[in-house]
Amino acid sequence: MDARFTALLRPFLKHPGPDEIALTPDTDLRALGVDSMQAIELLFAIEDTFGISLPDDELNDATFATAGNLWRVIAAELPDQAADGDTGEVTA
């Protein structure tokens, strides 16, 4: 996961308290308030930010369940990420 992705994701997360949540590949997006309507908004934001279109067969609950699942789908559509062999590790 890269800094651009985590910065994009944060506004969609609801969490109590002033402390910032540490985003990991296992971060449960549903538990942090990403419902079906927010997933649609997040999808549009992802496509605009990264200049990609996510494949229709990846637009499902499993993809939007965790930050890591979502990042893997995004990274697969980014030519430079695929070439770098991104493993889904958090770098920011």
C-alpha cells in the first residue's frame, strides 16, 4: 500500500477519538464504516486518483473488506506497481 492510497482511504473511515488509525493490509474497512454507499464513492475516488478502472468482477464485498484486498486490486491495474512486484506491504 502506498501513501497516496492511505491518504485517499482515510476520509472514508469512521473511528472514535483524535488518534489516527494505523492502516495495515488487514484493516477491516467494514468495521471502520465503509458501507456499500461509501464503497461506491471510494471507487470513484480511486479511479480518479489513480487513473484506472477497476474490473467489474473485482467490485465485490471481498475487495472492499480490507485495505489489503482493495490495494491488491488497485495495484494489479497499475503498470508500475505490477512491474515493481508490490506485495501489498505498507510503505507509508
